[in-house]
Amino acid sequence: MLTDPRHSPIGTPTAWQALTHNAANEATGGIWRVSGSGGTAILKVATPPSESDGQWAASDDPRHWNYWKREYLAYSTGATTAYGEGTTISAPRLLAAGPRADGALELWLEDADGTPGQDWSVDRLADFAEQLGLAQARHVGTASQPWHSRQWLRQYAGRHDYRDIDWDAPKAAEHWPDELRSGLRSVWERRTDLFDLVESLPQTLCHLDVWPMNLATRGDEPVLLDWSFFGSGAIGEDIANLIADTFLDGLQPVGLLPEVESALTDAYLAGLAAGGYRDEAATRKAIAASGAAKYAWLAPMMLSRLASGQSTGSVSYDTDSGDDAVLARRRPIFEMITAWARTALDT
């Protein structure tokens, strides 16, 4: 718990609740729901880089995928407010912000404590997808800022390097048939082709971490949380992430995957068209290419963990599932991802 907040807009804190987040990400010093005499707010602390060179190390480079000041700048420059103008999408309101003596940065945000994204219906997810399409159509050609991420997908997914992968590991073979494992191997081996393709397709401003844990509501309207990766990305990149990540960590029953993929894709295309962007073929290719590229590393990571006796589930969100449950649940998601890769690379 942070015991000495410097910029509290709610008076002296009287209660703290630590919120679930990716604790491995060194750019985040913590996230809390804080109560005081002036109400409740969310405090998020951004921390500067250390000497670490781990997978989630923070960076001082403004174009790096994990630039530690990016979310602070997104809020303090008004970019989060401007992003959803003309749509129902918004970010939490900025209540206060400022530096700390230790070099970290405090962000005090509105507590958007409505329905969390993991509890949204398919219809509500589709409504959000349509509004996201409308917003992103309007940001095609939006001027770049120095702190925007660049080639985020290549940097994020491409930083993984797994060698001597046992694609026929017995435990995986129990749940993933030969054709699926072959497809996943092809996605891994052709990940650079996928990155190249994503970067060649029409670009817009993307959130780059759209998934249910970063969605909530204010009344009936969607609120998009965590703008740490905000920057340039392909049309369709965010919606591909939302489709897959709604299920990868068990946030929704995987049996809903076909319905969600169809409903969100159609709704996103409708939103793009309403915003004046109507290249459906390019959008579908971008969804396929970016979705396959984003998760090219996931099956190799799971197989590497199996080989070393580690859990295949998510460290932060999937800790109560055994390997059999995770491997079985992710099978239809991986089948979708390999189909996306074929669509992207074979046409």
C-alpha cells in the first residue's frame, strides 16, 4: 500500500483496496481504490525504469511498447478525453495528477465502478465494438504524438523467444489435435510475416489493450481503462484483441466464442462505416493478421511451461485452473487464431 500519496483529491485516505492488475509490469507501481472524506478515487502509480531487463521491464523510450509515462501523458494532455468524442466511449475522468519525490507519477482517476467488462453480455460487447469502430474511423490520419507507441504489436509479441519447442508434448496432444498444433507452429514461425502485414494495413489510433478487464460502465455507457499502450495500430487490431482476450483467461464461457467473434466483427465494421471508413476487406484482413500476430507466442509459452513443470495458466488472472482445463479451454481460441493466420497469409 502507498502510505504517502501526494496529490489526493479526496482528502486524507482512510481506506485502501488493492486492485487486480499485471503485477509483473514494472511500469505500474500499484493500483488502488482509495476512500477519503472527499469520496472515492482510483490511484495508479507509474514507476520509472529500473535496471531490470525482464519481459515486463519499463522503458524511458517514448516509442517503446512499455514507456512508463505514456498513460500519465495520455490523461494530462487530454488525449483520453478526446479519443471517444462523438461516441459513447470515454475514459475515467482525471481528478488529479503529479510527480512524487521518488520519481514516480500519481494518477488519480474517477472510480468507474459500474458493471465490469467480464460481466458484459454479448450485446453490450457488440455495442462497444460499434462505438470503437466509429471512434477509430475518425482517428485514421490523426497526427502522431511523440509519446505514442509505434509498432507496438511487433515489440510486444516479438519480444518473446522460445527455442526447442516440443510441439508434440503428450499433455498438449491430449487436447490439441495434430492439425491444430501444426497450425500453431506455423503461426509462430511466420510471426514476422504477420507483423509486416499488420504494419502495411490502414492505421489508426488504438488503445492496444482492449479486453474485459479494461472495460467498465458509467451508467449505460462504456468506460475504457488503462491507456498505457496507446498509439498507432492497424484498423481492427483492438477488436481482434477483445474477441480473443474475452476468453483466454476464462473471463467468459468459451462456448460463446463463435457468437462473440461474429457479433463484434459485424458491429465494428458497422461503426467504421458510420464513421466514413468502408474498406471491409482490409479490416477483416487486419483483424485476422493482428489477432494471429498478437498471440503467436502463447502456445510456445504454454509448451515451454509444460516442459519445465510450470502452470500454463495466467499468473494474474487464471491461477485456479489446472493445465488440463487451460489447454482444453484455449483449444477453440487457438483454432480461431490459426484460422485467422490462414486468412491473413493465404489471401
